[in-house]
Amino acid sequence: MTRAWLISARDDLLWFQGSVLAGIALLAFFLLTPPLEGTSFSVGHPAVLALLVWGVMFDGTHVFGTYARSYLVNEPQLPGPWSWGVVVLGPLLALIDHVACRQGPSQLGGGGWIFRHFLLFAYLWAYWHLVRQHYGFLMLYRRRAGETDAREARLETLLLWVGCLYPYVRFSLSEGYLSSGLPVLLPSAWLPSLRMALDAAFAAGAGGIAAALVSRQSGRLGPRHLLLAIVIAFHIAVFALLDNLLTITATLTIFHNLQYHRIVWQYERGKGRTPAGGILRYLALGLLLGLLWYGPRILGVALARQDLIRNLLLGFGWGVAFHHYFVDGRIWRVRRSREVGRALDAGAAA
């Protein structure tokens, strides 16, 4: 069991599994605050202030962790300078949408079909990125434990994706999604029946996968199974209890934010380095990035009175996130690059 932990029982339980407690705390906060809607999105709303604090202190610093792990150390897997073009994609589409499309209800204001579909794409990519990060931890745990059963790996991967996609798809069939301002893809009259069918399919599918896994485990449960259970249960709970995509995103992501900081430090330790040269510089630069990113993304949007300005700021905010997703996907290739696993092993042994 000792080798099954990525770092140690204490560190893993604190950072990789236990960081879900931060998500639970944020979930409880959002449940206690007044409902957050487009018309109530203002600097005085407690949920908006919580989104700002989360964005600056957790999401912004974790994106800086990506850059500290890559650009500051000349990571060879980095994409070319052209990749920064994704930062302006959102604002560009907001401008095109404003000029070319008929404006209607959109998230936090008005917009045309182009920008509404851009936002839908953004949320889909964000969620795919989030689940992929959990998948990466799952594969790291398997490698650390010396697991080589390919069928078992496929079953664990399938259970993760089924368990995480189910609540996301179910939310897309809910009243919360209908009021989000994102494109409505199905007639509302179909939704109750589709939700029941989805619930039944998930119960049968996830139950079958879990049973197949248990039959292959022979009592060999470990940290990755605890992570699987926590991730799936947490995602289901968040989508069941919250009905706003902004608060859902923050609540799910703070769990990943804390995991990410620890894995970056572990990786850099295995390389004989300290991210950004030290903890104080790392946090200071991370907070600065968070302010520059989430100041416009949250406060700017809350203060803006024109839909175009709001959409430009929203598009810029997503553009920074896109660049993070793109770079992150290049530098953490567990299955393709043994160097990642070796560096984490070296960090654990240091």
C-alpha cells in the first residue's frame, strides 16, 4: 500500500482527496447566499464576491502554477507563440456577434447566437479539462501502484467519465440550464422524461461498471478508488444542489485548484527546482495574475452596463482559461511521457 500513494498517506489525503473539503465549504456558502442571477450579478452580492476571491486566490494562482511549471523553466513541450491567440478569440467573437447577430438573452446580459454558442463551448471545454485532470491523477495512482491490468484501467476510466458526465448532462436537462442564457438544444417538454431515462441509464451503467471493478479488485482497494468515489460523489452533489453555472464551476474547480498546486510542487521538487524560486514569489505572482484575470472577469462584468462590454470581458476571461487548458494538456502527458512520472517519483523520494 505504501507505493500506492503519490507522495505519502498524509500528503495525499490532505491535498488530493482532502481538498474536496474546500469545495464542500464553498458549496455550503453558495447554498446560504441569495440566488445568483443575471440581474443580481453585482459587486454587492456575496456570491459575486466569493467568485472573485476564489478566482484570485485559487484559480488564478493555479494557472500561474501551470506557467511556473512550463514557461519559467523552458518546458520543451510548450506550444508556439501562436497559442496565445486563443486569448483574443472570445473578445473577437463578441465583436462579430454584436455586429452581425440579433441580440437576445445571454449569460449575464444579452448576446447573439455566436457568443451564446461560444459560451457553451467554453463550459464544455472547461468541464472536459477538469475531468481530464482527475483522470490524470487516476493514471498516476495506477502507475505508482504498479498496476498493469489494461481492462481494469479501462473500467476505472469509464467509471470516472460516466460518473462525471452524468450530472453534467442531467444539468443540461434542468431548469437551471434553461435560465443560464446558453443555447437551448432540446424542447423543454422533453426534459422531465429525458431526466428519468438518464437517471435509469446511469444507475444501470455505473452499477454494472462498479460491479465489474469489484469483481476484479479482490480486496485491493487503494487511494485511487477513494479519489474516484470522492470525485464522482462530489460532482453529483454539486450539480444536484446548485443551479448556476458560475457557482458550480467555482465549487468544482477549487477542489482541483488545491490538488494542482501540490502536484506542481511535487513535480518541480523531483526536478530539483522550486516553482518561481520560492513560495512567497510563487504566491505573489499567482495573486497578481489572479487580479489581472479575475478583476475584469468578475468585477468588470459586474460594473459594466453595456452587453458588449460584458461580453468582451467574459470572452477575455475565457481566453486566458483556454490558453491554460491548452498548455496544461501539453505538459501533463502521463501516458505519453514517462518523464512526468519519474519526476513525481523523485519528488516523493526527496
